[in-house]
Amino acid sequence: MYATSADWSFDKLPSNFGDKNSEFTDELRGLGALNFYWVQTSNSSGRSITIWPDQATAQAALYRIREGASADTGMKIASVCEGNVIGSM
């Protein structure tokens, strides 16, 4: 498995984020994601964590997902990281 993560910044969490999240997670599944987590880390930031079956699947979907989410919500990516999942519980 492969994990990707992005730290997002925003002036205010979009009021329709819950609605977009449903459409967004459907799109993620369609692109091959296994799991998606959204963690609100402050009033103006959050972290997305997506688990993929492999790096190739993640790389094929990342640009579309990150650019689309930014355009749809007005949030901006502050930083990203990714790598192989080597353990879980």
C-alpha cells in the first residue's frame, strides 16, 4: 500500500465541505483509493491522508485530485508527503 498526505490551508473551512466530501470520496474511490481521511488541524488548516493500493495508482490520480479539490474549495496546499505504508494496526 502507498500513502499520500497533503496539508491544506484555508481562510475558513467551506460551509459545503461535507457535501463536497461525499462527491470527492466517490471520485477518489473511482481513481483507486482504498481509504481517505480528512483531519481538521485548526480553524484554518487540515490534513488529507489517502491510502492507495500502490504508488503508480496514487501518482496517476494525484494531480487531478489536488488541483480539483483546490479549485472546488478554494483551499491551498501548504505541503505534501507520500510513501510506502510499512505498518498498520
